[in-house]
Amino acid sequence: DTEVTQTPKHLVMGMTNKKSLKCEQHMGHRAMYWYKQKAKKPPELMFVYSYEKLSINESVPSRFSPECPNSSLLNLHLHALQPEDSALYLCASSSRVGQMSNTIYFGEGSWLTVV
Amino acid sequence: QKEVEQNSGPLSVPEGAIASLNCTYSDRGSQSFFWYRQYSGKSPELIMFIYSNGDKEDGRFTAQLNKASQYVSLLIRDSQPSDSATYLCAGNTGNQFYFGTGTSLTVIP
């Protein structure tokens, strides 16, 4: 079982809705990540938090807003999404950014459908 | 530009055979490499990582790294139908992970 837990597992939202995806890890990791994955494509990095500070934003549209309330939690706030944003959203964590042996562990993902 | 190239497959092998998955990378600053397995509809699951030249074995899996040739591979011995999945190669520069497009493997009973 993964030690990175994501909720909800499935989410259907309209284009005018506001919703959030949540992620939690209790491995003492200080780096957390959001990835987006479309069918038959590799995960695409969206955001990286290192020690609760946003360190990488891969030019993600502002309709996606990340938040890291503490070292164990990571949220992704969603507003005014488009149907093409429908995808599997993966949260991941690692001990810390900047280490050669830095290993990313993924949660089970949240399937998002925008209608 | 950090790129990891994989043959997307599909790769089919009979049960009990050795499956060989290959990956090349373009960034010589890459420090370590990871193999993830992803079943359809599931999240990626770490199989193993390697950061020294040579081979690293873990059960039926062997990862190989050749930094001079910028080449990483994963061998799966005694392939089982349960190994049928997409295998993602990932590189790590220390600050960022970047994934290849994945290779689809089917093990035929």
C-alpha cells in the first residue's frame, strides 16, 4: 500500500465549479509534487514544494492553485477548469529535493473529469 | 533539455522469457535513474533505482546503467503475465524528475 494518500479518488466537476484535491504523507518527506497524467502519456510535472515552499511551477495555468499547509499536506485547488484538464492527478513525495538518491513515491491518484 | 527516450513498444514476450526494456537520456547532468511500473488505471510504482555504472539486481529485476553511452536498461527475468504493464524510465538531476514516454510490455502465457 502506498504511504501517500490522495482524496478523492474520483471527481467529476463542472467548468464553473471550485473543488480541491488533497494529498497527505507521513513519511517525513520534505518535498511534495503534483503531476498530471493523460491516457497513454507519462506523468507531467506541475508543481514542486520543497520545505513547504513552492520551488517549481511548470508554467501551469492559474486555474490550478497549489497549497502546502504543512510538511505532510498538499492541496490542489481547481477553479474554472476545461474539459481538456480531465486526467489522472498524481501526488508524490520524496525525502528532499537535491539528492542523487531522491526517490519519488506516488499516491494512487485522483481521477478528474471536467464536464 | 532533459529528455528520456524509450521505445513505446508494445513489447511482447512469452512467459518465462527475459524482457529487456531500454532507455536513453540526453542530459549528462542526470545523476540517477528510476524504473517505475504502471498498471492500467493505476499510479506508477517504483521498481528500483540506479546511480552507479554497472548492474544492480533485485529479485527478478536487473537495472543497468552506462553513463558513457547515456543508456539505462531494465531486465526482467522469468517474465510473468503479472509483469504486463507500462514501464516508465525516469531521470533525476537532483532537483527534478523527468519521465520517458514508457514502454508497454505484454507477457504472453
